[in-house]
Amino acid sequence: MLLAKTLTSSTFKLALIAIGTFGMIVSAIFSYVYLSTASYVRARSDRANMTEYLILQGAYARSGREGLIALIERRIADRSFADNVYLLADPSLAVLGGNLKAWPSTVTAASGWAEFRAAQPSPDATHRPLLRAMLETFPGGDRLLVGRDISELDSFTEQIKAAVISSGALIFVLAAVASILVTRRTVGRIEQINATSRAIMQSGLDQRIPLRGSHDEWDRVAENLNLMLDRIETLMGEVKQVSDNVAHDLRTPLTRMRGRLEKAYDSQRSGEADQTLIGDTLADLDAVLRMFSSITRIAQIETQARTDAFRTANLVEIASEVVELYDAAAEQDGTRLTIVGDPEVKVTGDRDLIFDAIANLVDNAIKHGRAGGQVVVANESIDGRPVISIADDGPGIPAGEHEHVFKRFYRLEASRYTPGNGLGLSLVAAVARLHGARIELLDNAPGLKFRLWFAAPSG
Amino acid sequence: MTGGHRRILVVEDDPETAGQLMEQLTTSGYQVDLATCGNEALRRGAASDYAVITIDRMLPDIDGIAVMRQLRDDGVAAPVLIISALGEVDDRVRGLRAGGDDYLVKPFSFVELLARVEALGRRSETVVKETILRVGDLAIDLVSRTASRRGRDILLFPREFQLLEYLVRNQGRIVSRAMLLQHVWDLHFDPSTNIIDVYVGRVRRKVDGQQAYPLIHTVRGIGYLLRAPR
């Protein structure tokens, strides 16, 4: 299984390409070594042969056929020339002298180099020795052959050839084995990741890719994939939480509507009662629809990086408009709504969304603040960063609940029955995230203070 | 209602929604033509002179925005109300930028639709260039930005004056909360609370408090109506 995967893996194919390239380079080097060694050895032998030939040729020129025959016989008798072969023949190729019994039938050239096998095996060897000789045809038609046994030279180059081929083959086998091992390791790690992926698809997000602790790139890949899985798991949990909450918050008005309609269906038609019923049902439906549009709006802000709509605006101007819009609501509540701070604080962002976020915070502050208390919106620039804070002097939020308030549908038990759907602060959080702004929740002693730190304005 | 032709082209592909729209608009005294796809809308829109055209964004053949653009290119000047199930701000802006005059998100209440159609239809009537508008004993001066009833000045903040002006300009017609937010505050968002009601309540106290008769009336479930007693 693993071997099959190893052999089909792309790593292995890459290794094969590498081996192929490497093999060709090695072959080229070895061939060069072989060829240059062989030609060097042959050249040395040829030089010695040529010297001998020149001596014999000189003897023929000086003292004619008889002189040469005498020299050849002296040479044959001399043991130090044992490896040499000599042959002098007349124009009809009849042997005049030398240590070959007959003119070799394969040698037909008049002059130059020739290679041929001896007619009979040497006494100490089973094979017929290989000879290489220089040929000459004298003006009288006599033919001279001066050569030597190159069987040993030949077997030497053969040995080099064998060594080159076998070491090449060994290198190839070793490289192949090494690349299979390396590939197997790679494929093994990938298989682990694949196996975990399959397990996740089959059973759930609780699986993680095992780490080897080697801190290599595979461990880093596994680490990052595991982090991604953690993040997905968290998000899935949040989605489940939200859908549970949506189901809960939708079920309440829907149940109410259903009950109301069921009761009306069973009872007598009555104009006035029906009118009230339809009116109440419409109001409930509107609440449900409003919740839906809030959810989609938050989702839209969260998923789209709509930074192309970002402009530089005056935060104080936006805040003033919010304060003006909520002025009447505050007045009705007996709350004093004021705006303080710098007259101009530049901020880069989506004006409508920033308005929305501030409006939600002001709305919350008025709703959850103390009746007859005050809500203060303050704008300032701190270290070049635009900062807006919205503070009330109401009961505040227990410190332990601070981190929860931005969750969708989260509502403090105490405010479960005040109007609102628990989505306002999620929207604020989504807007803040889009703008790279940080939200701070502070104890206003008494009351609650939200502080938004926007990023320093661009341009 | 006031003069002018009352012919509407409804572009809607869902038969049930189209049926409801036609029935309700006919009941409200409009003559309604229906187009069930973009091509039909282009044909009808160019052929007749409509007071208002409502276009659904999701049509089977051509996108509603493209239909509207084409109508504009063809020289159709009738105000267009875009109706869409896509409620995002981006879409609104895109719809309006492409030449739409107003935008309504599905699902909507019919009263809201009617209010907007009425407001759009009025636009195609001749606009009277008056500096003082009167409804009953209320007079508002558009130049000095002041209002008075029976000659007694009413003290209004600028935004309150804008709100009153919008109601007066639409006198006798229902104005929804969303329309107020859009036209008085230039906001395209949906406050979950009743701030608009509170705001109108304050203006109403100033305008109608201790007067012979009220001018601003609440229309349950939708918004407000300013009119003189009959």
C-alpha cells in the first residue's frame, strides 16, 4: 500500500529525474576516464612498436633483405623482445623470417597499423593472443610486419570498462534505494495528514495531525493545519451557538403567533378581535424579519472586507449626528445626552457603519443606563489614534460578563425582557473588526464605558 | 389623490407577489401593467408613459438593475422603485447609483410600498416653487426655516424643521419610518428601537400641542401622516 503510494508519488518521480540526470553525468565522466585511459595505454604501446619498426626498416635499407633477416633472428633469440612479433615475407607472402608461421590472412593492407589474432594460441594461454602490428611493403615487394602482443593491454582496458560499468550500476541502485526511502518518509507524513483529513470528514473535527517533534517543515505544516482546525472548530461552535440562539429567539415569537392564530381559527370571527390579532401578528413578524436582517447585515460586514468604501471623515461629526438622532429618545428617558472632547478627530472608515456602531452603543447606554442619569460621548485623539467613548452611569455589567457581551444574541439575564435582540453589540464588534479598531469595556464607576480605538487615519 | 396619470408598471416574476401587488395597487386607484421578465419590462416601459415603475432585482432573464439602466438609456424618465431580497447597503447604493429613485427590501409591508410609490409618483408631477407651504393653519417658511400656527411661531431645531418639512411636502400621504430616516437623516439603517417615534413625538408636541386640532397622525404599524382636518 505504502510502497505503491511511494512509487506513484511526485516526490519519487522527482527523485527518478534526479537519478537519471545524475546517472548521465556519472556515465559521461566514467566514459571519459575509460576512453582516455585506453587511448593512453595504446599510445604508449604504439610508440614502442614504432621505434622497433623504425630500427628494422633502417636495417633493411642499410643491409637489405639478408641483413634484416639476421636482425630479426637476433631479436627473436633475445628474451627481452619476447613480447614482439616479427615477420618478413616476399611478394608472394612466403615467410622469409620471423616468429609467425604464416602471413596472417586477415592482414591485407600494404602499410599502416593492423590488429589481428595469432594463428595459434600462445603456450601459456588458452586464447589466441591479440596482436597489433605496423606493416610496410618495401620497394622490392618484400613485406615487413612488426608488432606486439596487446592481449594484456586489451584485458586491462576491459577491466577498467567493467569497473566503470559496475560502479555506475552500484551508484544507480544506491540512489534508487535512497530515493525510495526518502520518498517513503515524505509519503508517510503526507499519508498521516491524509488519514487525519479522512478521519475528520468521517467522524468530526476533534482529530489532529500527530507531530513528530522534529520541528521540520512537515511538523510546521501539521502545526498550521492543526491551528486551522482549531479555528474551524471554534467557528463551528460559535455557529452552533448562534443557530441555537436564533432558533430560541425565533421560536418564541413564532410560537406566540402560532398559538394566537390557532385560537382565532377555532373561535368565532369577530372584526375587532381579528384586527388586534392580525396587528399583533404583523408586529411579531416584523420583529422576526428585523432580526433576520440584523443577522445578515452582521454576516455581511464580517465576511466582506469592504474597505474600498473607506474615506477619511470627522468622527466628531458622525458622533454629533448620532447624539442628535438620539436626543429625543434620551430626553424621553430623562437622560442627559452630551458630547464632549475635541472638535475634530479624523478617522478612516465607512461612515455609515461607524454611525451604526456608535448609534448602537448610544442606544444601549440610554436603554441600560440609569433613568435620569447621563450618557457622555467623548471624542479624542490619543497618540494619533481616533478614540470615541460612550459612558453611562447605570448599573454597568459585572466584570465576569464583559467578554460575553459581544457574542451574538447574548443578553444579560437582567435585560432579557427589555426591547432588543442581542445583536447590537455583535454589530459593533463586526464594525470594529472591519476597521481594525479595538473595543475596550471599562468600569465607569458607576456605569459602563465603551471605548473604541480606531486605527490612525490614513492620508 | 392629486391629478396626473396613475399608471404603474410592475416588473415581478413571482406570480403570487405580482398578483398581490396588482390587486393592492388597483384597489388604491392605480392602473397597473405587469411585466414578468426583463425583456417584457423593456418593451412595455418604452411603449407607455408610466407614473412609476417598480422593478424586482432578481428577474429570470436580465438583472433588475440592468433593466433599469436600459430603460434610462432608452429615455424612460419615470421614477423607478427597486424591490430586492438583497438588503445590503451596497446593493441599495448600487441600485440608486444606477438610476433608481428609491429602494425597498423584501419582505415589505404593502403600506410601505404604497407610501413610496405615492412619494415617487408625486415627483413626476410639476413641482411648485413656493417658499411658504401651508397645511390648515400651519405655515412653514422654507427660506427662513421657521414654522408657525395661527401666526404663532413654533421653535424647532434644524432637524425638527427638516422633519416637519418632509411631512408637509408629503401632506395627505403616509410616510414610513424608514422613509423619514432616509430623507430627513440620510441614513440607511434600521434602528431597533423607537427613536423615530420619540423624535416625531417631540415635533408633534411642538406643532400640535395646545392647538385646535392635530396635524400629525400616527399610522399604526407603518409611520405618520400629516393632513389638515377635512
